[in-house]
Amino acid sequence: GLASLRAFAAAGARVLAVDITAAPLATALAALPAGRVKAHVADVTDADQMRSLARDIATLHGGCHILVNNAGVTSAGAFEDESLDDLHWIVDINMWGVVHGCRAFLPFLRQADEAHAGQQKSDDDHAAPPGLRARRSTADSTTQAATSTIHSRGTLRA
């Protein structure tokens, strides 16, 4: 996430970083060029917050041209030892977070002359050991579904 923020800021983009709490955003902003990055607080598991965030960003910043869904969590326990609460937490963030982000921002991305949407996954996802399989399965299926939806309409590049 932070590497992407740095790369976009270095390329001259106005970057909007979002997290569920303000503290990680303050840390990220301190490591980036002043004035290039703005912070917004939102919970990706809350569809209403994500729609509100998308409207606020479009209003305050004139739209959205690139969306990178980067929220993701995991746990390291064996699947049979995972509590249902932990599995719901993983799916809520890794799957529903991407769904809410894409659905909230899609109308604004489509208004742009050119727009891109992507789901950034952790390196943990590529060679997931048994304890990370719940994360990998949610990340893979959601990325495929979101990319498929974007491509089916033909107006965005994923």
C-alpha cells in the first residue's frame, strides 16, 4: 500500500489514502511528499461509508481516475482452528471491501475520460501456506469478479 502511494505521488498524481483509523494514515502521510496525499477515514466493510467516501472524493477532488483496493487481512491459524468470527472478518474485508469499493467508485470512474481499477494483493496470496488459504481464496475470487465486471462494461481498464 505505502509503496503504491509513493509511486503515484512520485508520478505527480494527487493521491487519496483511506484507512479505517486515522493513525496509520498520519504515518503514511509523514512518509510522502507534502501536499500530494490526502487522508480519508472509512471502513471498507461498510457499503454506506464507502458510497459516502466516493461522493466526498468526487466532490472535494473533482472525481476519481484510479481506484486501488488494497485492504486485506489474514490470520495464521489452521483453518479448523479459525473461529467463525475470524473467518467473517477476513471475508468482510477481503471480499466485501473490494465489492463495496468497486461499486461505490464505479459511477465516478465511468465519468472520467480514462480510468483504471485494480485490486492489490499481498505477496502472501501467491504462495499461501495452509494458514493463509482463507485470505487467498477471498482475494482471488473477489479480484476475478471485480475485474470481470469492469471489463464487461468495456469502459475501464483493470
